Amino acid sequence: MDRKVWRDGAFIPWDDATVSALAHPMQRGGLVFDVLSFHDTDRGVAAFRLDAHVARFLRSLSIVGLSSPWDARTLCAATCATIAATGLRDGLVRISGFVPTIEADVVPRSPEASVIIAAYARSEFPKRHVAPPCLRIQVPRDLRKAAPDAIPATAKVAAAYLGPMIARRRALESGFDEVVLLDHTGHVAEAPTANVMAVIDGALVTPRLGAILDGITRDTLLVLAREESIATREQALTYEQLSGADEAFITATSYLVAPVASIDGRALRFEAPGPVTTRLKTRFLRLLTGDDPRANEWLTPV
């Protein structure tokens, strides 16, 4: 690809952003990352909740035991510069931190991470399985999300995605569009790369933090729901509550708001997308174009 990426303070060719196949993150799964979006708004190209994503990236590094030579302000500026260098108007940014050296020990000698920031259009790296407008979800019983005392739920680290990868592969092979995992207690956790939200008796219900990633898009939807006078509850969510919900959707940087049509072949009460899902998605998309009071707070001009 004829494009530059930011690596440790300088732009380099995309094809040079490599590590050895024997490097520590490849062999031990210790790569830390975060993904955010940028959009063509009425005030120009802008990154969505950039500060929050960079803060989460730095926190994930700390949880894993790595350190960044770059502070939040530098990483935010580098992200904006990377987006601008692409010339794209809409897309995704992936920030990655890892120890690039070849080391056999589980714990690398130096905790200082190398950082790479890359920006690209959503269409450049599409998901292999293109999801329909409304998702058919499978909830497996034989494979669960790792318990938070095994892999910290608040760290976005590559090793945490092995179980979800296996579960999603099985779901796709069985004719579903996506998978939602249960947590170590048997309650609903999250999709491999997205949080889960259900509408029950008019209220927006989502699993409480502790065993799930604190999704920034999740937080955004909770804030918008409250501003729309929609009751919100963060609580333990059972499989029965999810499968019997009026509506449901999954939400993430990659999905935005993706309505759920069925759980394990059982249709939800309202035909997807339901009225609450539609209302929140409409508000969210309006925000991403800059046409919303929250835009001044959550959109960073590039």
C-alpha cells in the first residue's frame, strides 16, 4: 500500500511497518492496541473521542506491564497527523504497542513499547463475512469469555481474542452472523469486538463493567440514551433476558450500532431494527457528522 504510518515519532512506508515472525508479540500475544474512527463532518475530518481512545491505549499498556515513550498529547497529535497524511475523509485508526524484539522469555527484558499508528478506510480491510443489516446471533455454551482474573477485561490485548476468534468461527460456520459470549458466571458478556445492549420494557440494559471491555462506543450510547430520556441499566444480564428482549444491538467502533434480529434462531419481540435502536442509531450518526451538541466535546478536528 502506498501510504505512510507513524512509528515511534516518524512516518515510514506502510510496508516497512513490520516485525520478525519470532518477535515477542507474535509468540506471546502481548500486543496492545486500540481502534478509533474518523469521519467527514460539517467542520472537516474529525476523530471521534480521540482522547478517550488514547487514554485507554495507555492504560492497556500499563495493565500488561508495558510503557510508552510517548505521552497522551503526543499520541493524539500523531493520530491526527496520520489521518491527515492519508487524505481519507472517513475510516479507522489502529494504534498498536508492542515489544518488537525477539525474546524467548514470557516477560520481555525492557517494558518500553514501540508504537505504530495506521489509518485506513473501512473498505480497505473489510470483514471476511459481510454482516447483513440485522444480525443473527449465536450464544455458545461451551466457550466463554476469559474470566477477568485470567485476562484483565479492561486491557485491549491480542491474547484476549483467541477464545472469541474460535467462537466466532464456529458461529459463522453454523450460519450465524456474529457470536455473543457468556462470562465466567454464565451471564451475557460481549461479542468478540463489540458490547451488547438490549431493550427491555423500554429501558436500555447492558452488562455492567467487570467482565467486559469498557467500550467507548458503549459509553457513548449510554450517554445519548440518557439525553434522549431513555432509562439505562448496567446490570448482570442473563441469557433469558437477552433472548427475550424487545430489541437488542451490538455496538463498537467497527459496528457503530448493529441491530440484532435473533438469538440462537429465536426472533426478538420487535422486528429489527426496533424503535429504540433506530432512535439511538439516528442520534449517533448525526453526532458523527458534527450535527449534534455533543460534537464539540467528542470530535477532534484533524
